[in-house]
Amino acid sequence: MKAAVLGTGFGAYHVELYSKMPQIDSIVVWGRNEEKLRDLQNKHHVETTMDMDRIWNDGKIELVDICLPNHLHKETACKALHAGKHVFIETPVAESLADAETILETAEQCGRRAFVDLFVRFEYAYQYLYQVIKENKYGRLKELQVKRETPPWWGNLDSAHIGLNLMIHDMDFVIRCMGEAKHISVNGIDVRKEQSLVTACLQYEDSSAYVRGASAMPGAYPFSVGYEAVMENAVIRFYEDGCADGRTDTKLELFLAHERTEIPLPQTDCYQAALSHVIQCLKEDAASCLAIEEAVRTLKAVLTMNQAMEK
């Protein structure tokens, strides 16, 4: 399979992953920065171009990976689909529900597939809890708290931007585990320029979920993610702290009435797993947990949260 990657920022990491996949025969990278393109060409022996039309006109390219700014997702995804390519889009799928639905409709009209990089679905700790809930192993889930906290490392994450650019993966996790909420409320505050604290509450028939996004943590604070799930007969708790110096502290625990168990955490690259999943789904024409329909549902929840915050 021949793949194209649009973008040389985070797209460079996607190029690295594709270059290690035996299913990928060749890669072409589009970008605007000649130096970055040259570096990728030398490092990974890929084709490069600054002419996007070359991507659309190359009949051998089957998959276009879109790692461009959010506002360009709809335009480039639709062009790729009309050119007969499948697309893999970085999150968020789009900035508006209308744009996301346009991509979905275009994929259907063109008989092509659109995938979205909901990579948290391939992180073991999140897969573990999803499976426990699906199997009703410890009774009904009553409350789920999920967090994602960071120092100011990722650009503008004020209260207007943190939902789409930081919290979206945790919102996706909640919705995948619990379904669409009956009501979403939110508390948010801007602490400093481009730094905020936001907590969304998703209410269900007999349970609730809380999603916390924090971009106002001090520089010495780790990039911290995790969850705590309270079920009728158990509590599952996960955390991972990633420090600026590369150190990582992580743990997944199961608490029962008279027993505490630490669950081993396999070391996997969730980004690589997501890409491999997409390639396999295309090869086998199989259903995908990264289908754009899933991302549209999550985007709707995040935009509802943003609207509640504006009020």
C-alpha cells in the first residue's frame, strides 16, 4: 500500500511509524517547509512534495493521513476522498459538526473510508476498563472520573480551545464506555493567558462522569492522565505521570471488597497500534473503532460542552 502524509509537524512521527510497517510499500510526504521535507527524505527515504495536487493525481496512493491544522481537515479530507483515497484524520476530526458531517457524507458518496485518530482507544489501561464495563464484570459503572493535566507545553489551551485540543480523547473514552450523556454541564476558568481549568459533568440515567482538563499546571508538574471508575462491586484506578526529563510513573489498580491488585501495564505505542488497525481494516474491509461516525459523536459532545461554558 502507498500512503501519503500531509504535514511535517506531528506528521513527521506518523511518517516514522509508517516507515516501520511492512504493509506500507512507499510513502509520500507533503509539506511547506523544504528543510523539514529534506530531513524526512534523508531519514526515512520517502518521497516528498510541496504540490498537493501530486497527491490527488497519484493513483497508487490509497491512504491519505491528514496531520494539518484543524481548520484544514474538512477541505483536505474531502479532496482526498473525491480523488479516490481513504483518509486518516488527526483529532479533532473538524472544528464544527457541520464540517465533520460533510466529511462523513463525502466518504459515503465516494465509497471511501474515513478514520480518525482516537488513539486512546489503543492504550491498554483504557482498553482494560472498557472491556470490564462491556462485560459487566464488577456490576454497573456508577461514576467515572477522567483527567488530563499539563504544564503549558502545547500552545493555546484556554477555555475556548482546551475541549477540542486536549479533553477530546477523554470525552471520547467516557462516551465509548457510557454512551451519549443525557445532559452536559461544565465549570471552566481561564487562569492565565492560554491556560485554563475545565471540568465537564456528563449525566446519565443512574450514573455520571467527570472529565477534567487542566492546562494551567506549573512547569515542574508532569503531564498527568488517569481515571477512577467506581462500579457496584469494585473500583479501578489508573494514573500516568510523564515528566519533562522523560521519566514516567504509572499504575493500574483494581480494588475489591477485601483485595487490592496491581494490573500489569504492557508497553505499547498506541499511535502505531491505531495506524496498524487502519491498515488492517482496509486490507480486510473490516469494521473499525476509529470510524468517523465515532469521532462525530465525540465532537458533538465536546461542542455541547463548549456551548455550555459560553453560557
